[in-house]
Amino acid sequence: VVHDKATGRVLKRMTQVEFWSKVEPANTLVPPQPDSPRMLYDPVSSRWIAVLLSEHKGHQYLAVSTSSDPTKPWKGVQLSKEKQQLLLKIGVDRNGFYMTINSGEDCIVIPKADLIAPGGPDLANMVIFHNLALEALPATDFNPAKAPDDPEVLLNKEFGDDCGKL
């Protein structure tokens, strides 16, 4: 559901399947059993970012809005056809997009320029880091001055109920 921020009025309503079927190229990203949707707004790039796992086969989908208006067209890709475990977490900073999967033990990284490419997300420079700590969570950092070589922070939930280990 997309709401007008000032009034709360509903601007657009659709199911997950309807949303993903409209992502360009249209009708190519139709997950059979959508599960674990995540969405965030990146003020640095003025884009909305949505991800989804399909429970049916664990496939991952990524869509990025073409502007700051979420009712305008979105472009997307299927990240992988490999079955993944749920527990999906996402983060973004000036330099890239980060998604942890498989209980946080793997992290997909896509450079920001590739994420918001005019033709849609470009996976040519995507990197996957494996065997991270259990339940790693990528932080979101909206600092527009973050240097290209500054690290991305992954929060790690220590065993127990605290989340203090970086």
C-alpha cells in the first residue's frame, strides 16, 4: 500500500504478486509464493528498494524504483535461482546495497551505481561474501559524504538477546 505522506490517503494498493508482475521487464518476476518482503527508501539515491524471497523455491528478487515516487515504474532482476534460507535483511549506504541471506551467513553486495542503473539493477559487479557470523545484519547509513573506501557495517546478534557485537 502506498500512502500520501501528508494526508495518509491511499494512493495505490496491490498484492505482492501484482507488484512484482508490474516490475519491468513486466511479468518476468512473478514469484509463485512470495514471502519475506523487505523495502526501504534510500534518500541518497532517491530510490525505493524492494526485495523478496519466494517461499516456493527460495529464489530472491530485487526491484528498484525509477524515481522517488513509488507509484512510478520499477525495474528489477532475479538475484539467484539457488534455494536460500529465509531470514533476509537489507541495508544501504552511499556506496552500495547489502542483503544478508541464509540466516545472515551470506551477504550480497551490489555497488550503488549498478543498483540504480538506468536499465535496471545490473548484477555484473555483484559480490557474495560467504560464511559470515550467524544473523549478520547490514546497517543502513544515509551519510551522503561516506567515502568509497569506507567499510559497510554488519551488526551481529550475539547468542542471547543483545545485539552489541559489530
